[in-house]
Amino acid sequence: MDCGLFIEFPCRAGMSEREAFAECFGLADEGEARGVDSVWLAEYHFSQISVLSSPITIASAIAARTQRIRIGLAVVLLPLGHPIRLAEDIATLDHISQGRVEFGVGRGTFPDTHDGFNSPFAESRERFDEYLEVILKAWTTERFSFTGKHYQCDNLYVRPKPLQKPHPPIRVGITSEVTFPLVGRLGYPIIINPSRVFSLAELGPYIQQYRQAWHEAGHAGTPQVGLRVPLYVAETTERAYAEPKASALVAMHGLGDRVAGSASRAGTTGDWSAQAEHLRHMTYEDWLRDKVVYGTPEAVVDRLQQLRDQLDLTQLLYEVNYGRQIPYELQLKNLRLINEHVIPRFK
């Protein structure tokens, strides 16, 4: 199972932006030194919690300071960008990194992010589909023309082409129920972020829908399923419970409020009001059971093995600073314990 470190470049209260960048570059360096398979970058805009608004730029910096670790984008919000610019930037990054790019893509979860780019959230799914098609044509054809609802071009010659052939691996981020069969039909690997909608125990039937749609569409190979999950490992159960608690509570309350604020927006699927109400009534103990994996090394290994076997996971993207409030020294310690006592069990 591929195991990657997921980083959000958070900026805690009282921390300068310069300190936030330095801290998270330090985590990426530590991941490279400890043999982590890959490092994955989110994309945030108009956020007080993160400075990671330009993940492709950050990925280039990580590529320049590392030699081995693969560099994933999880995810680039396709509807907010220009497909030709994205094709050029990712291909350039692939050369800078000497072929270490993993291209994770998504349409974006929250409407307010789209507002700032004047990109209607209700159009995000059709823009996602169209822009991904344009990017693939830009990478794999010498010249191409395209006529779509949101983008048109005639006889374009796009350079550079990616170093990896035919292009960097593509993975699609999933945060809603309806997306599983859609991506299965397209034949792409998936990365699941269960925080808003799913408990970890509920994912099995949705993953089965994805696999069934994949096979019915006639795609070759084996469907690949990645899971994004917060991990916290400590020497005792008591410390694993107490040390990340305050940070997790910040994430829990913030997520419930943001989902509630988006419930009435056009383009949302499912009952966001009910989701917000459910999130707001969850306790820390509920979160420990349903959303995160915290504990001693032995307990975390057991839970991850259970999830791997139940969900047939091929990839794990783990966060060491869920809620973005965990002190840096504890993040480093968590990363060290994960890579000394947990990850080796899955190689």
C-alpha cells in the first residue's frame, strides 16, 4: 500500500505566514528523510487556516529540495483554473521534479471558494469534466482543437509535454456519494476524503459502486482506492487521546459551521443541512470512532489493517496535524512514530 503524507500548510493563530511555510517545508523534508513514499498538497483559497493557495508553486519548491519523494496534488480544483495554463504548469512541474508528479484533481467542495473566482459552483461538475478533457488533449496530442461549453480553442500547440508518458498519474478526489460511480465509469483512481459526509465504516458500499462502474465500463486493470485519514500515534492510549484533542475539536466545529453555511447554495448534492446538524452533534469520541485513527502504534496498525482489508485500499494519505493546531514538535514526533512503527507494517 502506498503511504503518503498529506500537508495543508496551516497557519495557526499567532504564527506568521513565513513561519507557516517554513514549518511545512520542514515536514516535507522530514518525510523525504524518513522514506515516505509521497507528499500531498491541498489547495485552499480565501482561508484563514492555510497559506496553501498555490500548490503547484509549492510542489515546485518541494521538487527542488528533494530527490526521491513523489509529489502529489490533492487536489487541484479544476473549475477554478484555466485548462491550458494548468496543462502547461503541471507538465513543467513534471520536468522540474524529474517525473515525480501525481496529479490529483477535484471540482471543489464548498461554493464560497468558487465565488471568489467568479466560477459558479453549479457549473463545477461540467467544468471539471471539460477541463480535464482539454488537459489530456494538451498533453497527449501534438496539436488539437476543442469546442466545449466553457472552453474553445483551434489548432493549439501546447508545450512542454509531461516527462511521464503518456502523462502524470491522475487521481480524482471524492467527497460526495454521487461521485463514486461517476469516477468509476471514467476509470480513474480515487482519493476519498470522508470528513464531511462519511464515517470510515460506511465507505464500503460506495467503494463497491465505484468498482462496479469501473468494470462495467470495461476498464482494464484494478481500481485503485486511496483514503485520506488523520493519524496520531503516541506511546500511550491516554496521550494519543489527549494530545490531538483540542486540534480535532477545532476541525470538527469549523466543518459543521461551514457545511451549514453552504447548505442552501445551488450545486450542492445531498442534504447539507442534515449533514451539518449531524456534524455539530458529534462528540470527540464519535470522531475517534468514525473519522480518525488515533492510538498507540499497535492500535493504529490494527485499525489501518482492518480498513485496508474491509475497503481493499491501495493508498493511504495520512495527516499528522488534523485541525491544524498541533504544535510542530508533536507533528514531527507523530510523523516519526508513524514511519517507525506503523508504515513498515504495510510494505
